[in-house]
Amino acid sequence: MIYAVSSVNWQHLSEALLITAKGMLGIFLFMGIFYALIYTFELVFKEKK
């Protein structure tokens, strides 16, 4: 098992981590934009009492 871990191709691993990081950044960016959109809609369309 240790041999399998030590024979990892570090180039492929770093590329996979970079793709994962880009995907996570994209998800958090989308969530931030979506949250800002909801917050803006709450300010524009206030509930009438």
C-alpha cells in the first residue's frame, strides 16, 4: 500500500487539485452572487404591512 502512495504521479495530482480548487471557487462565487441577488430583491420588494 505504501508503494502505491509513493508512486503517485505528482503532476496529475497537482492538476486534479487545481481543477478541484477552481470548481470550489466557482461554487462559492455563484453562491455569493445568488446571496447578493436575494438580498437586493428583499430591499427592492419590501413586504407591505
